[in-house]
Amino acid sequence: MIVALDHIAIAVPDLEKSIKRFMEDFQLDFNGKEDVKGAKTSTAFFPVPETSIELVHPLNDEGPIKAYLEKKGGGLHHLCFRSDDINADVERLKAKGYQFLSEAPYAGAHNSQVIFIHPKSCDGVLIEINQPA
């Protein structure tokens, strides 16, 4: 079952500059960085109870975030909903006709399991579902 809004992801062309902005200008607590090699992203997290802001940047100057930045120049990338049973949620949504970008959940940041719903299934919004480890 979907239990919370886990995070809002923002694609950024300069990760260090954006981290500095969120720390200094918005005075948010920085919760560290993590490279997610499977998604080819570098991520930085700013918890804002009961959710967080996730900055995403291309890892090694490659991957889907690089293409997004080239096309759009940065901005809101996706919304992520937290699940307490990701496999059941995927099956339920598939039965309703939702299209996913992968066949099954896979490893994401913080050792969570993640899967993305195709934007065509959600009025043009990329939706991630994750289940924390």
C-alpha cells in the first residue's frame, strides 16, 4: 500500500552548486550524497518532514538525467511514493493498466527497491514507487 510521499526529485545541472543553495539559502539540513550506479545518477538528500527533496545529477556524465537536463535544463523530475509492499502495489497497478519503465523493482538509493511508472500512465508525470530497506 502507498503510505507516504517519499521525496520530490529535482534534476540539477550543477550538483554542488545546488547543494550549497539548499543548505545556505534555504537552510535545509543536508543528509548526504549517494551515487546510484544502476540509475547513473548522483543524488543529494534534504529531509523535510515528512518527506525529502532529492537532487539528481548525471553520474559520470551519462544516463537518463543527462538526457533530461539536455532537453529541459533542469527542473522537477519525478514524485516518489513510499510503499510498504512494492510488489503488491506493482501488481495492483499493472492490473489497472499502468505501464512501468522496467519489468520489476530494482535497487535504488539507500538500498531501497524502486520502480518507475511511465509518464503516459500518469498525465505526463514520472512517478517512482519505493520500498525502503
